[in-house]
Amino acid sequence: MKLSRAPGLRVFVLVALSLVIGGNTYAAKSGNAAKLTEKRDVVITRTFDAPVEQVWKAWTEPEFVMRWWGPTGFTSPSCKIDFRVGGKYLFHMRAPKDFQGGQDFYTAGVYTKIVALKLIEFTQGLADKAGKPIDPGSMGMPPDFPKEIPSSLSFKRVGSKTELTVTEYGWTVGQMRDLSESGMNECLDKLAAVLSKR
């Protein structure tokens, strides 16, 4: 496994933010059991002022990923990635000291499909620092927080720019899904800033 840190999308962001909100709070506020079964994917499309080769590297090269991974104020101190179909990754995100005391969060998964410069499909879920899956409930996550999230990154060349679509499949409609979407948007803002300097 190479040291890296790639597409462990918003799960870790959700983890950090949801710990502040508190899993049981969401369940109590929803008050509607039917909502727990309604699903809606997180889909975010951005156009970056960079060639597709650069945006691809931003997701597949550890040193590059570590420069932008995590929402505003978070850092990515380390990451491991075995970038091949069936290969595993482990993303490490650290909260600011004034947020959860600088707590570390880990997301891990497996690459399920790779089409060079076009598509990366993978799974993601909460993990410990060794990459072992963690039951979201044991971290205080609400019952609708998935143990595993199928995800994809789609890359499209648009002249000298790149259109990227990030998709996380099967989120239950509610606060956790919304936090995941918000966290990924902040990650992509940071990516855009990094790409603009290259």
C-alpha cells in the first residue's frame, strides 16, 4: 500500500460534524419513521480550471490529496491507498483543536472500478486508524447512518477544464445526508483553490 489519501468523500466530514450535533438529536427531531426509509443520493458536479490529468491526480496521489482533503479548518495528516480494483484506501482527517479537541477521524473503503481519467468507483465507511470498519452506532451516529456508502467520481474533459461529478449512493434523507453534501462541497472548494495555484 502506498501512502496516500484519496476519495473518502464526505463520510469523515459527516462524522466530525455529526458528533457535534449528536446522533440521537437527529432521530428525535425527525419524529417521522417514514423519513428513515426515504433515500436520496448526494450528487455534486463542479468544473475545475485544470486539465483532467491534474484533477485525476488530485484524487489518486497521496501528497496531492493531503493538500485539500477535509472541510474548512480540517487537515489530512496521513493516508494510505492501493489504487487498483480491489485495492483499499484509508483516509485520515483531523479536526481543528477548537472542534472536538483536534480529534482524528478515519474513512476506509475498496476501489471497485477504475477507468483511467474517467471514472473511479469505491466504497467508503467509518474506520479505526488501522482501517478496520467501525459500526457507526458505536460512535453515536443515528440509526440511518450507513455502514458502507457506494460512491463514484466521474471525470469529463471540457476543453482545458474538467467537470467532476461526485456521487454517494443511497443516503437516507435527513441531516446526515445534508452534512455529507455540505462537507464535500467544502472539500471541493479547497481542491479548486489548490488547483488554481498549479
